[in-house]
Amino acid sequence: MSSEPLHPPLLNRELSLLKFNERVMAMAEYASVPLLERLRYLCIVSSNMDEFFEIRISSLKEQQRQTPGLVGQDGLTPSQAFDLVQQAAHKLVDQQSRLLTGAVLPALAGQGIVLLEPSFWSDTMRQWAYELFNRDVMPMLTPIGLDPAHPFPRVYNKSLNFIVSLSGHDAFGRSASIAIVQAPRALPRVMRVPDSVSGVPHGYVLLSALISAFVGDVFPGLDVKGVYQWRVTRNSDLFVDEEEITNLRQALQGELSQRNFGAAVRLEIDHAMPEALEVFLQHEFLLQPHDTYRVIGPVNLSRLLQLCNTIDRPDLLFPQHDPSVPPPFDTLSDNVDEFFAAIAHKDRLLHHPYQSFQPVLSFLRAASRDPAVVAIKQTIYRTGEDSELMRLLLAAARAGKEVTVVVELMARFDEQTNINWAARLEEVGAHVSYGVVGHKTHAKMMLVLRREKGEIRRYGHLGTGNYHPRTARLYTDFGLLTADQKLCHDLDHVFSLLTGLGARRPLQLLLQSPFTLHETMLALLRDEVLNAKAGRKARIMAKMNSLLEPVIIEALYKASQAGVQIDLIVRGACALRPGVPGISENIRLRSIVGRFLEHARVFYFYANGTEKVYLSSADWMDRNFFRRVEIGFPVLDKALKKRVISEALTYALRDNQLAWRGMSDGTYVKVKGRGKSLNLHEHLLQTLGGQ
């Protein structure tokens, strides 16, 4: 890896992530997007920003402490980067608040979907709200008046809290000044109001509104001068010294209990909170004014996602999409021999969410039931708390199959779920491994060993996305069902490395991080340079979530300078500067943001006409190349290769509805819809899926 600074410097990762969230938020601005979906995009931005502060901002703060003078590949010191990021984050949050309160909520109210604020309550509504507060809310509140005997309470990460300004004296003669009220986590944040009470078809009241309106009852005999909601975001990156521990699961469980009480990194407060109370909270959490965000509306906007998921107004949502089950899986019977024969006949490509995830579940179901199947091996990164796939693995183990599952315990924010699944798998006799210490197992792969005519035949599934049926309806990913014995033997070798010990063996077709994926990508990039210098056609297309690894970026710059035509489709963070004269003028960058989350990783090299295409679980990032176990797999079947090129790349480059063009300064410009209109997601829904 090169340590020399790049010229021009790379774009800052955190600023690029904020630009991505601006593109997501832009979806909430478009009148052409259904109204509840506009609210959903605002909620997604809120959730993204939570993680941004929990992980990225906390990392920047740590860099400020440990390496304050270090200049990064972006040409910035940690303090310089932090200042720019905070400015951009404040601008984004302000824009989000204006969009919510000035456009989306009023438009929803016009459709009879109303968040009922106390200042607009009728007498009937106020009586109903008061009864609800006394019955369900007040008994669970524990007010804490701050004095020497009652220090500031321990506050849970991202919990809803209120600071109450008081005057008067209590029963013990104590002078009242400030109290803290924490909203119990067991209480719903959004509650439906009966139509007869609200006077609108879909009336809702926020828990914060109930507490704000009636908190005086919690402090009898005192004057409430003001009540203001707030929440604090904490560093949520887990630290487990993997070289020192003897049991990763036990160590991780101990660390998880402390995640919600890490160092504070952000304070969100009600826009009307007096400055004195703001300063008081900043002092309590050791935060500065630039760490504080004044919010109009709920401090946890993502809670409003409940409205998108529960209101029965299909006219305000994207049209329902029922993914198609592609042939031959749409006509196969329950005969397991037919299922495996269909995969043995030729490779089968699935493009989610346009095509159903069901064939993947059917593959595992057939394996769990088939007496001829002797073993199943699977990696799990994210799968969800309620997973049919995991239930099938449990059933296979109970049926006596040799089930081996590599569970990644360090999958961020899914750690507890994965720990729970690991325990259940062990209870039924499955072999559970946690991969390789120091390297997250991010590869998406499944292997089935089946006895046929006295010999073991291998069948595999490789994917670009998680084994998570819910996200398979929201994320664009590719999956390959294959009986190619070279690919399947390679899969077996990778599983052996993950579960056992031994020297690395050469793989025939698979690329694997941290060993061959990076070096192979660089070699393929260099080959295009050689072809360009020889006067031959040279072309690179790549689609991924993030592009940050400096050596790859440097190789892309060199390819551009050699005349290689390069198109990059990067959904999120991108450190590369496209279109810089003399450096990257042959590189075009775009980002697709729409109905589905672009998640597939697809790498195309013209390769002097042979057109090499790889699908992968890995982005072009340092962590994916060097600190994770990832796979890249070639698409060998000519028809499937043609599909991947058109569905993942060609159409995305023609899109003029969802696409944004990346500029050399890190900004993005919406691609104008000139010529024939093409919306990538709608086009693939029509050609691959079923409405």
C-alpha cells in the first residue's frame, strides 16, 4: 500500500457521506414522490445521521485527541476536517427541519394525516390526552430534581429526555430549579388518536407532546416555567481487544452492555430551549456549542417511520411490488432432485429486489430436507431477529445434517441478534464459528454438499448482499446459484480457512480478501492501462457503495491518464475526484438514489474484448480489502454476464431520473432528464419484476 499523498488530495470521507444524505433528503423534496415515502426519506436521513455521529464523528473526535497534527489523504488535519463536517452537518439538519415542518407535515395534514400539537388541541382532545397521560404515561415517569442528593441521571444513548425549568418550594422546603424527566423506553413515541377525538382520519400524538403538556402534574405545587425535549448521542463503536480475549462472544456481550453509555458526541435540543439550559446540558456532557443541534419537531425524527408503515393509504406510497420468481424456480415442484438438477444444468442469477429472494430460501429448504444432503455451510453477517433462513438452518441441524455457520459477531448494531442466533444454533448441534480474529467475515456464501451416485457434489450460493429476506425487498443485490465445481471447491477452501487452521491454498476462480481481491483488482486495472497504451479499446465500469481505498484510486487516476474510459457508479461515500484535467478527465462518477438502496458491487473490465465481470461482497475500501474476509466471484455464463452488464451498469449509466453526477469538488449535480426518460428502478421493475 502506498503511503504517499495523492495529488489532488482525496475528498473527505465524512463530507462525502453527508453529501450522500443530502441526495437522500432530496427525494423528500420531490412532489413526484408519494407523500408518505417523502416522510420515509426524512426518517432514513435521521437514522443515517444517528449512525454518522455514533461512528464517524466519534472517530473524528478520537483522531483530534490522538493525532491532532496528522494531515490525512484529504489534506486536512482532524480538527480542520471536524470543523468542516460540523458546518455541513448543521446545514443538513437545518434543511431537514425546514423540509419536515414547512413542506412534508403540512402536505400530510392536507391528506388528513396530522401530528396533533397541544396548542391546537380541542377540549375533547385535551381531555382524551390528559386521561391517556394519567393512565399510561405518568405512572412510569421518574422525575429527578437536581440537587446535591440527586445528581444528573445516567442517560441512555439516543433516549428521549426532558429538562424542566421550575420555581417554588417542594414539601421539604427545597427550592426547585431544574428537573430531568426521562421518557421510559417501554412507551410508544407515536400514538394513534381515535377519529372521534382527533376530528381527522389519521390523527397522532407524540409522547413528547403528552409529557410537555402535562408534566406539571409530576411536580405538584411547583410552577413549570418551561419544558424542553432533548437527547444525547454517544460513541457506539465497540472496542474489543481481540488479541487479548479468549472468548469473543463473552467479551462482546460485556462490551454491548456499555455501548449505550459511551462518550457523548452530539446534543439535540428543542429549538425553543433557553440558552442557559443549553449551556447546562453541554457542561453536563462535556460538549461544545458546535456539538449542539437545535431541532424543530421531534428530536428523534426516525420515530415517525411508524406512520409510513401503519397508515392504510396506498395512494401515498410507492405501488406495491411483488418480486417475481424467475424460471425455472417458478414452476419447480417440491421434488428436491428437480431443484438441484435445475442448478446443476446451469448457473442461475437472481437480481433482488426485482426478483424474489424465495429461490435462496428454497435452496436451503431443499438442502435441509433432502436425505442426500450431508452438509450445509453458511456465513451470516446480518439476517434479522425473525429469520426464516435461520429457522431452516436450525431445522437442518435437528435433522442430523452437518451444519456449519460462520456468524460475524461484530456486525455493527446486529451484534446481540447474531449472538442470540449463535446460541440457538449451538443448542441444536450446529458447528458455530466466529471467523478470524481481527477480520470481520463479510462474505455472503452458502455451500451444500450432496451425495450423488456415490460421490459428493457441491452446490453453492454467492451474493453481494446479506441473507436478510426483509432487506432483499429493499436493497439491490445479485445472487448466484451455481454447481460449478471450481467455484464450489473454492468456497469449500474459504470455509476451511474460516473454521479451521492452515496455510492459504490457491483458489481457482474466487477472489478473497484479505489475500487476492485487492491485488487482482489492481492487476485488472493495469491491464486496461496496457491495452489503452497499445491503442486498443480500454474500458472500466464499477458499481459499489463506497470508494475510498487510496491505492485503487491512484490506479484509477493512472488509468484515466492512459486514456482508459472509466464510469463509476458509487452510491455513497467517494474520495475520488472525477474530471480533474490531466488526472481524471476520463473518469465519470454518478450516484443513484431512488426507491431502492443500491447495494450490489459489480466490477467490469473490457479485457481486450473478453469482458471480465465480477460480483462481490466488498466495496473498494481499506477495511474490505485488508481487514475483512470478502469474496469476489466471476460471472462465467455469457448470458448471465450480459444481464449483469445491462442491469447493473448500462441502465444505471443511462438513468436520467435518479442519477446524480459527481463533481471534482465533491458536490453532486442532478442529472437532467434529457432525451428518453429512464428511471433505473422502474425500468427493472417492469422488465424483471411483477407489479
